[in-house]
Amino acid sequence: MTNMEHGLAGVSAAAADIRQNPYKSDFPLLADKSQIAFLDSGATAQRPTCVLDAQRRFYETMNANPLRGLYSLSVEATEAIAEVRARIARLLGAIDERGRAQAADVVFTRNASESLNLVAKSFAPCVLKPGDEVAITIMEHHSNLIPWQQACRAAGATLVYLYPDGEGRISSEEIAAKVGPCTKIVACAHVSNVLGVENPVRTLADAVHAHGGYLVVDGAQSVPHMAIDVHELGADFFAFSAHKALGPMGIGVLWGRHELLEQMPPMLTGGEMIDSVTEQDAVWAPVPEKFEAGTQDAAGIYATGAALTYLTETVGYEAVASREAALVAYTMDRLATLPYVDIIGSGDPACHHGVVSFNVQGIHPHDVASILDMDGVCIRAGHHCAQPLLTWLGVENLACCRASLAFYNDAEDVDRFIDGLKTVWSTFHA
């Protein structure tokens, strides 16, 4: 084992000690509200101090509109945004053959939903025609489902669903049966926000590319948990939101293959996305500016850079993976001691990337979440923007509970959660 491997093993082992927590003090809300156990990071993550400081620092030291001024403040803001764009390209493995970040292929949006809508509204019409098919999984978040419903309806194409097995996995046989000569686009979540399962993205990419189609990946639930390489995944487009990866709300990212972004028309028009305008016509600005109409949330983008630096360098994906694996395993072990709790999805903790969905027998998820909140435990309850999945699973009331963990959680959070579930049960069965 090399010195580097020894170092990584040491980091992983320390991070997996969930009785210790070296991270929580970096997050002001968690540090100030020690009475809560925040188990809803799949909806939005908490923000470390460095991210809050970065957003404030932008407004205090370089507050100017990027691209629109030749004075020093505007130039500094422009350079700061360009650096974050390049950092995101490196994060996603979008590196050219000379080792340079493909920053021009990174488009800033408001969130992952807008990124996916941009592909469905601007790219899909370039390739879809009547009789074509778009394949998605039944476990898609509505943000990666409704846009494809509309794109298929507009083009006269058919929306095809891939269904998982009992463990939540999409099999090779299912892919072979559903992805064929008529499939122009496959759109899938990298990680399910309900089941926590990682989908076989590379297999889907190979299948659709064999027929000349394209792969769109929703990475909202994967970027917070694992290293990404869009080229290894075989993605043609990849979307994620900053706020699930420790960044501010209101910032989304779309990465796309440059030649595909070039052929797409803009979804929004207005200032900054043009090269020239006449009374009757306009010429679009180059990629990525042609997709970024109007004033961007420059401070939010700048803070996103700080968030991704903290995630990947201060903490590191090795530590994230080790700690979250330990947290999920501990959570599922503790849940298994409660006979009235039914886990949704695989019984294998390794199949749950930070997400454990469940129901308490005979008790509505909204009641579960409300009573847990009284004990300071924050979980999600509802359909999780995945109604077709819950329908297919036969989940009662089309609702379930979801505990989503992050590296800043610890065993005490899980213990408080389990004690809260005991209170839920005793409240209804006194």
C-alpha cells in the first residue's frame, strides 16, 4: 500500500467513526441548534461557515455585474465566476485531452429542475420526431419526468419507463428490452431520491449510444455523495443543484457536450445572451452565455465555488463515502429493531446512498414527521416528487418517510431519530 493509500485509509477510518463528529461545528445552524437532528439533507443540505462567508464576501468586496463593466470591480466579479465555472468542470471530470477544464460547457441555471427543462425544451426538439422514444426510469424525480412528458407530447414521441427489480436495481435485461433503435434519449437519475440506489448509468449510456441516442443524467442526489466523471459515465448532459451540495439555493448547473450545446437554441432570451441585435433579428452569444439570459446570481455562484471546495478538499469524497456508509448502516440496523417500521427499497445498506425511506405501520407519514419534529428530529414526509414510483411500489397514501443523512450527521442524531420513532409508536398505541 502506498503512502497516499495509507493516508486515504486513515481518513476513511476516522470519518467512519460516527460517535465522533469533527464536522458539525463548521455548520452554524447545526452548531447553534444542537437540540435538533437534521435528517433532511436530500432535500437541502446545511451550509458551512465558509459558504456563508463567501456569499457575504462577494457583496462586500466585488459587488458588480459580471460581464457588464470594464471597471475593476466588474472585472474581478467576472474572473471569480469564470474560476467557479472551471472548478465545476474539473469536479465533473470535464477535462480535455490537454488537461484543461472545459469551462465553456458549464451552464449556470437556477436549479437542477431548470437544467433538465433546458435540455428537454431546447435539445429534445433538435432530435425528437414522431415515432421516437424517450426512456426514463419509474424512480425519476418529477423534475426529470414532467419535462420528458411534455417533450414527447410536443414531438409525437413515446415515453417509455424502465422498472427496477425488488432491490430497486434496473437490470441489464430491462435495459435491453426498453432501449432500442427508436430510443433517441435516455434520462435517468444517477441516484434515486427515494430508494437511494445508484442507477447503472454507464450501461444505459452504452445502450442508447449504440442506437445513436443521447444520455441525460440527473445528478442532484449523486454530487453530494460521490466523485463524478461525466466522460466515464458516458453522459451527454449532466445536471445538479448547488443547494444539495452545501451551496446556496438558487444555483443550478448543466454540463453538456459542447457540440450539443452549440446546436441548441436558448430557452430564455434577453440581456447578456446575445452577440448582436437588430430591429428584426439577433445573433446569440457563444456557449455558455447564450443560455444565461439576464443577471446571474453572481454571489451565489461564487459561494457555490466555496461549497464545492469544502466538500471535495476540506472533507473529501473518501471521507464522505466512508462516513455516510457507516451512518446508513447504523440507521438501518437501529430501524431493524423496530418491528413496526418497514424500510422501502433494498435491505442492503450499501444500496442506500445517504437515503433511507420507510413507513411506520398504520401511521400516516405526515403524523410521523410532525411528532418527530416535537423531539427535534427533521425528516421528510410525502411523495418526494416521485409519485409514479410510489404508485408502482404500492405505497399506501402515496407517501412515505425519508431520513436522508450527510457526513455532518453522527450516531447521536440517529439515536435521537430512533427514540423519536418509539415516541411516535407509543403515541398511537399507548
